[in-house]
Amino acid sequence: MEFYTPITIQKGPFAFSYANRILMMGSCFAENIGGILASNKFTVDINPFGILYNPASVAEGLRRLLRPERFNTGDLFQHEGVYHSFAHHSRFSATSPETCLEQINNRLLLSADFLRRADRLVITWGTAYVYRLRSDGRIVSNCHKLPETLFERQRLSDTAIIEDWKSLLLALWEQNPELKILFTISPIRHWKDGAHANQLSKATLLLAAEALRTSYPERIGYFPAYEIMMDELRDYRFYADDMLHPSAQAIEYIWQRFAETFLSQEASTVRKAWLDIQKAIAHKPFHPESEAYKRFILQTLLKMKQISEKFPSFDLAKEEELLRAKLS
């Protein structure tokens, strides 16, 4: 007897391995999964513009990475003593324009270089609603708590999203033909839109993602994070205190579903070895001066060396230093 409706996840046309360079862009759910990938020593660049919620802003961010032109003071505005960019999350904001631009441009150049050499791109859309500046009609990535009267709210159509992204995808593949893309819809509900409007928004995103996937089935995959949250984890115990964001337990469960579907067999094996190494590092022996514990550390260091030799990007320098300190 089943007490929930399990989601069947189709294997994508590609997998994720430790040899991949993975760029994550989109909502805070991209940060959740990207953070787990990073903690498992995958080579990941997460949200170079900060959290972006709508498809138009994510697309604009990627276009800027394709043609990395430095931001200047004319791209900033000041509000209550803080400088912001409409293309960025507030994590890039600062009390001086110099600091703000330094943060923005340093990350822009680093991530533009990362994208040129990336072979996996994970996109997480959160909402189909956008805010346009009434002054020039520009879609902003973040309103930065400016008065609502300065903006016009609009829901993008699936057709508009598809057209915008098809041209972007061709530009991405022209620069980087090996790039494989995974779309997912954020499981976080945008309750300020209202229950009905949130569903319309998610449905719009689902339609657009599916249209793009079926247009390029060998290059695009889809991971049903939203569907897993809505069906397998529909109980409120899987939500954070705001009853909108997934709890830590829910994020871990969705990650496990992602890992079992999209990680290569080799990546799964190496990740298991890394988890064993983490446990070994955290282990607190009763007799740290014993020969048995020293052999345990040496065996762990050997495992770390084997992984690092096979995957040079697997940076274990800090962990190795910690273990060698225990030897002395």
C-alpha cells in the first residue's frame, strides 16, 4: 500500500560527474542544490548575479556572461545610502559605488570565464512574474525594496519565455557546444502572488521548460523538484517555519532524488568515499595517541590522495592539513 504518490523521474540525456564544471543559476533552490554539490566537492559556480527568480532575469544574466562588459556607476542607483544594481541581488549592494562595482565586476569576469569552460548548466526558475521599471520598461532582477509605484508587475507568457530562451540557447551553444542544460522549477511557492496566481505562474514555467526540453532533447534535461515537493512531500512537516520554503529535511530528500537520477555511477562511488572521509575527519578517538588511530589517519590520507589524483579539481588541501596535524 502506497501512502503517497511517488514521482517517477526519467533519466536525462546526460549525467553529472566530478569531471564536470557546473554553473547554477536561478532561485534560492539553485543555491540549495548548488551548495550541496559544492560541499560534496563538485566544481560549481552558484548564482554569479545572486538569486534570480524569473526566466527573463536569468536569461539576461547569462547574456551578460556571454559578453562580459564591466558595469559602471551609470548602472547603479542609490537608495537610503546603499548602492544597488537592478541586475543583481542585494548581496552585491554596498554603501559605496566603488565597493559595489568591485564585487559585481570581479564576479562577472570570473563567472564569464567559468561559463566558457562549463559543461553543465542548471537553471531553476521560481516565478513567471516580472517587475518592469515604469520609467523605461526594463525588467529588473530585484526591486531592492523601492516603492511599488515605480514598477509594473506582469506575468510572462510561456510563448515569450520560449522565444527568449531559444535564441539564448543557440548563443550559449555557439560559444560552448558541449554545454548540457538541466531545467527545474523551484518548489518554493510565491505566496505574495496569491494561491491561484502562484499556480498560474508555476504552470507557465512548466510549459516553457517542457517546450525547450522537447525542442532539444539531447542537450536539455528536466528535474521535477517542484513536483516532488507538491506530491511526495506535500505534508507541512516538510516545510520551514514560513510554510512556503522547503525544510532542511525536504531539501536533503530532493537532493537524494537528484543524486540517484543524475549523478554518474562513478560520481556516486566517489561521493560515497568522500562521505566516509568526512566521517573519518570528524571521528573523535578515545586514544588519539594510539598506533591504531595513526594507521586510521594514514589510511584516510591514502584514500584522499587516490581521489585527488583521479580528480584534480577535488580540493582536499584543508582536510589533509587537518588530518596531518592530528598525526603530530
